[in-house]
Amino acid sequence: MQILGQSVSEMGAALNGALVLLGDRLGLYKAMAGAGPMTSEDLATKTGMSERYLREWLCAQAAGNLLEYDPAACTFTLTNEYALLLAHEDGPVFLPAAYEIMKSLVIDGPRLEEAFRTGEGVGWDEHHPCLFSATERFFKPGYLMNLVQSWLPALDGVVAKLEAGAQVADIGCGHGASTIIMAQAFPKSYFWGFDYHEGSIEAARKSAERAGVGDRCTFEIASAKVYPGSDYDLVAFFDCLHDMGDPAGAAAHVRKTLKPDGTWLIVEPFAHDELENNLNPVGRICYCASTMVCTPASKAQEVGLALGAQAGEKRLREVVMRGGFTRFRRASETPFNLVFEARP
């Protein structure tokens, strides 16, 4: 009965994922944020949507404790705490993006089933497009909260270089969220974003123009082992080293493109070195994502080392040192990330 009870909770959470996506796409959480108690009729008036559908959606959200329900007034409330996570894309965590990632993995299920049978890889570019936009929406809040405030200051002398005017390469930049955040914070520096996925590079260019930093950001299609340029003061890898087929080869290329006193910033999912210490809620999410995205992506590339999203500090250090670096340390961490500094 205990196992059945846990399974029922998990089924409810999985089913509610579709409703969270509806709430995001239809703007329902945004409509309820800061509005106080609302009836289904109130929400229908505010959004112009069907009251009957909204009533059922509200009930489901209340059953999952995402909304508070007042039986006397028959009203539903999105608290400020939940609004921060469900209605604000620049909050500390944006939960709907995580469910959008899950959606892509369900859509990609048949391709991944075949990979399990054959052992072949599934490239990042082979996934449903919603994975690309969802990844940016999910990781961007963490970068907004930590990158300029704590991660870069944890690196030896890097902030001073950025303030004076540095050359920075952001590898595996995706839609460019991390690149743009750094460019906005350090107007005297110039930034290059590289990613092998053409669609992501196109999106990054548009985002940089909208953010007003298009004149200081160049985005180009290139992989981690062949991206152009040299004499970079800072090279950054955000949540991507473990996805690479040949991370040691990527490390060697970083070493060649850095200035002698340059710094390599590596941000990876939080993980302990021992499996038993990763058997927790965060580790569970990372292992699931690694099974469906990270490991297949690595196996689709040359070497196919498949570090996985829970590689841990010891294995990451070995990869970095094989690339020719002599110094490697944990500079910072959050409950979700490990932040490393590597020096030639």
C-alpha cells in the first residue's frame, strides 16, 4: 500500500504536467498572480476563456496544492510563493519550463526506444524543438540568480578582467541566455557564443538584438572541439561538458584557445562522486534527463564517452586534466550546480 500510495502521487504529478503547460501557454498563472482569491467565473472574465474548462483546471491545481482553495467562498488563490515559480520566467526557478522539457522527451520516446535497442546515440538536434526553448527557459533563472552575483566573482581575477574589457567565448551557448547576461553586466567586454545547433544560433542572434547587446555578441555555428579564435580571457561551458562525445578533446581545444593566464569556467549539474549519494530528488531528475538527453547526445558524437549528468567532480577533474590543464578547483556551488575553475 505504501508503494501504491507513492505511485498514485507520481501519476498525479505526471498528469498535472500537461495542465501546468496549459496554465503557462494560456497565461492562467500570470492572470492569477497577485490577483488574490478568484472564482472560475472571475478567471474566465479576466482571460476570456471557457469557465467550465477553467473550473476543472482550477480544481486539479488545488488538488495538487499549487492553488489554495477556500470552500466557503469557492475561490482559488495563487500564492505569491507559487506565483514566483509558475508565473515569472525570471524568478529563481521557472517550473513550467521543466514540464516542457518532459513533453519533448515523451514526443521523442520512439527514437529513444530504438537507441536503447541499438546502442546508437540521439543527437541534441534530433529532439523535438520544444526541448531547445524549454532548456533556455529552465536554466536562465539560475544564470540570472548566480552567474554575475556569485559564480564569476568566485573565479580568481576574472571580474576585474571583464570590467576592464575581456574576450569571452561561451561554448554550447544554446539560445544565448548565459552569453547575453554576461554581455549586459560587462559592457567593456566582447562575447562570442558557439553552438553546433543552427536553430539555437539563429535564436541567440535574435535574442541578443532584442537585449541591446547585438553589437558586442557574435554567435556562430561551431562545436566545442573546433570553435574559432584564440587568446580568450574566459571560456565558459554551462551545463554542457557532460553532453559532449569527447570532453577531453574539448578540454584540449579550450586549452589552446585560452590566454596563458586565462580561465575556463565549467558549470555542471550538482552531483556527488558516489552513486549512493545521488539517490535523492535532485539526482533522480538529473539521472532521468541524462538517460533521455545527455547520454544519447554524447553517444551520437565521436568517442561517445557519455559522462552523464551526474558525472561528479572526480570524473570531471580527470577529463579536464587530460586536456592539458594543471589547476582545477570547485569555485562555487548551489543545490543544483557545481561551478569549477580550470587554469592552464
